Amino acid sequence: MSMILLAFGLVLVVEGLVLALAPLRLEQLVAMLAALSQDQRRAFGLGAVALGVLLVAAGRWLAT
């Protein structure tokens, strides 16, 4: 359970930093994503999930 809280906390820190340091750039990124087709956004999302799973697996492997 503590690992889940740690993961959510880190997500909030990163999201908060983006919003605090580059709000205009974030708006541009959202506009760019809105211009993509649904299939392109889905592929981007699946790629992000795959990269996240690989990073979690690598972190667990390095921790042992």
C-alpha cells in the first residue's frame, strides 16, 4: 500500500511542477493532443502505459 501512495504522490509532484512552471506549454500540449485522431491518442496512451510498466519493472528489478 505504501508503494501505491508513493507512486500517486510522485505523479502529483510531477503534474504540479508542470502546472506551476510551464502552464502555457501545457496548454499547447493539450491543443496538440486534441488535434490528433482518436487512434493516434490511443496509440500514444498505450505506449505511455507500456513505458510505465517497463519503468516499474526496472525499478523493482534494481531494488532487489
